[in-house]
Amino acid sequence: MNRLAKIAAAAAMALGAGTVSASAACNNDASTETVLGAGSGALVGGLASHSIVGAAVGGVAGGLIGNTIGHSNNREDCRRAARARTYHHERDTYYLDREGRRHYY
């Protein structure tokens, strides 16, 4: 039971370290992916190596990968939202396509 407690403590530290830099450019929700990546990485690393070091390394690596995936998803969400915007000015009404070109009504 002592070994399980050590692995759990290492996983908790990896989760804490992995969520420090989890801030997305658009809506700040990369933390969920970071936490899930760190938790699953710590679990897989601990089970594969049967050591605390493996759990810590797996947690950090999983957190980094999860954070990268979360930021990528957020960037795509922001791009999609920007493409969907329609602008209404006094003279012009237009929308932007995927390449950023204006199309007037």
C-alpha cells in the first residue's frame, strides 16, 4: 500500500505541475486536456515501469501532450468562430471566408 501512495503522490505532483501553464489564447479551457493527459500519462508510466519515476515522467509527458492538444483545439475553435462572424457596418455588410477574404452581400 505504501507503493500505491507514492505513485498517487507523484501523479498529484505531476498534475499540479502540468496545469500551471494551461492557458489558451481564446477561451482558456486547455486545463481539462492537460489534467486528463497528465493523469493518464502518470497512470501508464507508473504501471509500465513499476516506479515512481516512471509515473512522474509519464505524468509530465502526458500533461505536455494534453496541453498541446488543448491549445490546438482552442485555436481551431477561435478560427471557426472568426470565420462565422458577420460584420455589419453603416455602408457594408460582409462576411469573411476561410482565407480571410471579404464577401459582400
